[in-house]
Amino acid sequence: MTISIIAAIGPNRELGKNNKLLWHIPEDMKRFKQLTSGHTVIMGRKTF
């Protein structure tokens, strides 16, 4: 079994602010979808 972790953090180790992403980069979201489509994804309790 292979387990992979995908994470993006800001320069001060922040993950988000006010339950939102710190940035909006369409290419980044496209790459995330490409990497995770067809696989089980476990996210945090406030992630949707």
C-alpha cells in the first residue's frame, strides 16, 4: 500500500485563514484534482 501526502503551506506555516485557502491558483487546483481523482482522499474536518 502506498500512502501519499499533499499539502500546501504559506511562508509562516499557515494552512488557511478563516476556513478559506490562503490563495487561489487555478493551475494548483487542476494539479490537485489530477493527482487525487480516482483515489481515496482524507481531509480535515472543516474541508469540503
